[in-house]
Amino acid sequence: MKHWYLIFTLAAGFIFSSADLAAHGGTYVGPGDVVPPGGRPPTGSQPPSPVTPPSPDSPPATPPTGSPPTPVTPPTPPSIPGTPTVTGPGQTIGADLSTWVFWWEFNKDRFLNLKVKVHGSGPRTDGAGPLAGLGAGAKVANTMAPTRLQIHNLVVPALIDLIENEGDRDIASATMIALAKIGVRPEECRVIFEQNLDAPVQEIRETAVLAYGIMGDEGAIPILESLLLETKLGQTLVGGKEVGRRTRAFAAYSLALVGNHAKQEEIKQKVADLLYVSLLTDTTASKDIRVACVIGLGILDSPDPTDTVQKLSAILEQEKMDQLVLAHIPNAMAKLLHNLPPGNPTRDAVIDQLLQLLNDRKANRLLRQSSVQALGMLIVPGDSRNQDIFTRLAFLSKKGRNPQLKNFTAISMAYLGAADPAMRKQVTDFLITKMKKSSTTYEPWCGLSLGVMAFLLKEKGESLHPLAMEATLEKFEGQKSPEPKGAYAIALGLMNMEAAQMPLRVSLEKSSVSQFRGYAAIALGLLDAKEHLPLLNEIVAESKRDPELLMQASIGLGLMQDRGAVSNLLIYLFPENGKKPRLSVLAAVATALGFIGDKSSVTPLVDTMNNKSVSPLGRAFAAVSLGMVADKYDMPWNSVFSSDLNYRAAVVTLTDQNTGAGLLDIR
């Protein structure tokens, strides 16, 4: 039940297949040319493998479920990037593996900040009602977040009851993830997780392992350590057998999450030591465990990351590991170093190392792609190195041989322009020029990057030059192709350019391409264009057979804090004619409710989850939604991994096109 759209419930297109349907939390969003454990990129999209009995070292199989005659699948992101999505005669979008859509879907959470907007505070009211006993007459925020009483007395008991009384695999995995995200009644949750460590189904075992980390359970470190290192205790926990590389990789990610949440530096250091030792000692044929260790080290936000960074830098220098593993080291180092000031010797040494890699045309392409990303992440104001970085990025944007490397230069330029006022004009002029005229693939990346820069500047109370906004709007209006036009639409939304509202609406109404219409709807949401609420509500009402567009338009409504959006979606769950909704509709609506749901959606979702006339998969989707609505975190738990990731260097436990069973495929 790990199917892609639950980390990117919106990034690709809908490929309907009962074999692919799952509710663990998502649907695949990664590129189609990710390098599998064998090290060779697949030559094309392949159908899911035939179902085989799960083994400790095999990915979860998805046996047929009781689905209707028409094959369906849960919401996947708007147009599965990397897989051609046919939208009409002669129309195919999203086939280019280096398209901007991938980067946006892996990074969009921080820009949408959806949960904060949906649960945002309204006017403050007297604290009457259930909280009156805690201080009558007090002023409390009138938020749309689920109440504490709803979570403790309704949601969590229903989730626990469901997993304890149902044996369905989708329900088990969805419920554990939901309980971990909510994070209440931890003692009961620990018992549930441990009981599922030796489940006969691999997916359930690795979900239980991951749940400890999502919950931030520091007491689970010994358990996770034993699984990662495959000690005798670890083997006992999984039923006295081999732990398996998938479970071990998920243990590494789970440990990293515990370390990321930890407040005490000694806990972060313990996790770092465990991940580093595993990185050096793992000898499995696949790269999953080593990749997990490198990525996990990168999210251990520490006041002094010098030791970890120097160790990673030494591994990169020696180049004794597989290139797929090495490709994640630049991004990990950059994430660890982001708070260090200009002139820090470790930081300067890493910049020199990355520039040297980019000067070496014989270096591995994945490693060079990551180096471009990392340089952008290392930008800080006033650094004398910034001009050198700009010069190298500009050169690669013109002379780089790898399309993905060239495209990543645009995003790094955006980071540079947003961070350093002294470089801002130079960067802005560069991106405007390249957006107006360069290669047809690079232009939309430059437009999107101008939007990213505008967003980052707005966070600091600054603004992008108006000429850049006008140039982006002009490019949007002159663009005919729907895929690049979507990039300019998102950019205009990130720029908060009010003058773009009507052009966006007109283009949305004229277009018949779902992917573009979805991004235009999100752009209107980013602009908080409430005057266009009726249009988006109309799209939601008419999109029963287009779950992709239904989802995107719902997110647009959520960004506008439209309180009617949830009610309109709930009508799909409980139609007035009493007919049971199709599974595809139920999946789409449940996922959309997970994204934009508020306290008004809690009771209907619990009712759906408890309704035994609904299929187990449908009930599992309801559990996923409840976990998303009642999540204790503002951002999706796995956004810390997906942000600024070189997703082209993926392994199957990170994101998997065929099974949707990777870390980033879970909501």
C-alpha cells in the first residue's frame, strides 16, 4: 500500500491499474530513469512484476484486491513525470525526464505550506465550550485544525481499533503511519509497531520500522540499531530470520528521523555514528542501505556538523564507493553546512571540492548534478565565493552536456539571488535573459526559478524586481505548450503577482490539458485569488472522472482557505443518491481531504474508515486522510528527505516507479 501519491499526491498523472492501487500513503512520483540497485537505468517503463511471495529482501508485492471491473488507482501526482501522459489526440506531456515538474513535486511542500494555510487562524473568540474549564473567558485561536478532543477521543481510538481488528495489509500500513504522524498515546503505538515487525508481509514490516522515526521515538533507537546492523536482537524482532536490506534501509531512514527531531546533541551524535558506521561497513550488493545512510546523515541538523561533513568529504574524495551512493554526498554536506558563516574552513573546503568536480568533465554525471545543487544550497550573503559560483553555474548552463545538470543550475541561481543582495541583479538579469531565449527545455526552469527566488525573498520581507515579474507574465501569455506554460503559472503564483490572476483564469478555462489546468489552479491558490473560488469549485464538482485535476483544484481551494471545499469533497464520499462511490473517486477524494481537510472532515472520515461496506482499500485511504489531517507536524514528514534531493540518483527504497513502495512514496 505504498503507492506514490501520498508524498506527491500530485505530481504525476493517473495511471489506472488495480495492481498499482494502494493506500499506504502514496503513489510513485519519481523519474523513470532512476538507477536501480543493479546500477543500470531501465530502458523504459515496465508494468508491475507478477506477484511473488514476499521475502526479507524483496519489495512488497501488491496482490489483487477486491476491486471493481474497471481498473483504477489512487491519486498520483499530476502527470507522472517520466511517463508519457496522453491527454488527447497528439498530446503527450511529462515525457521528458528532466522536466521542471519533477523538481517541483519533490520540493513543493515548503512553497505550498498547505497545512498551515488550511488550518490557519481566524478571528479569536471566547474560550467557551469544551475548553471553558481550562479558563473561561480566555481568548483562543479560532483555527480549523482538528481539536485535541477530536484527536484523542475520536481519531486515535478509531485507528487503534481498526488495526487491532482488521488483518488487511493496506489497513495495517496506513494505520501505523497515521498513528505515528499524530503521535499521541505513544506507549500503545510502540506495542502496535513492535507487533508488526515480524509480519509475514514485507511492506508491513518496513512500515512498522519507519513509524518509530515518524513518531520521533528516541526510545526506539536500540530497536532500530539492531535492525540496521542486523544483530541477533534484530533478527529476533523480525521473527528469527534475516532482517533484509529493505528493512535495514528503512531502519536507517527511521533513525535519521529520530535524530532530526531530537533536541539533545548526544542523541543526534549517536544516530550520526550509527549511520556512518553502517555506511562504511555495509557490503550488500544493492546500494539501498548506503544511500539511506548518506541521505539520513544530511538531515541531522547539528550546531557543529564539521566532523560529519569532513568524513563525508573524505569518502567523496576517495571515490571508493558506488557512484550512486557518492551522488548523494554533496547534497548531504550542503544541508549540514547551511548555517555556517562565510570563511568557515570546512565550508570553503567543500565548495572547492564541488567546484573541482564540476571542472572535471569526466566525473560521473549524477555526482556533477548533485554538485550543482549543493553549490546553490551553500550560498550565504557576503561570501567572496559567490561570484565564483555564479560564474561556474553560468558556464554550465551554456556548456553543460547533461540536460539535468543544466536545469539544476537555474534553481541554484535562484538560491544565489535570494541569499546575496550583492548578486541579485546579476542573477535576475541572467534568469530573465535565459527565460526569454535559450533552449526550449531550459526556459521554463528559468521562469520557475524566478518564482522560487521571489518566494524566498518574500520570506525575508524583500521582493523581486517588478521587471522580472512582468517578463514572466509575458512569457506565460506567449507560451502555447501546456507543460512549460505550467512552469510559468507556478512561478507567477510564487511571485504573488496580482496582475496574473485574470490571464491564469483565461488560460485555465481555455485549456483541455489536465496537468496544466491543475497547475493553473494551484497558481490561483498561491495568489489567494478568492474571486475565482466559484471556478475552482466548479472544476472540483465536474472532475469526478479526472482525479488528478480534482486533487489539484482542491489544493487551490485549500490555499485560499475555502471552507466550502471540504464540504464539496465530502459529498463525493456520501452521495445523495446513496450509491457507493467508485474506488477511484474514493481514493482521489480521500487523498484530497488529507491535503486540505480540517476539523469538519474528521467525523465523516472516521465514519468511512469504520464502514465495513467500504472496501478495505477504501477504508485504508480514509486512515491515510485522517493521519494527514491530524498530523502533529506542519510539513509532511518526508519533505525533509525530498527537499533539494538529487532524485535522479534514486534507489527503489527511496522511490520506486513499479511498486510505489519507496520512502518518498508514502504520505
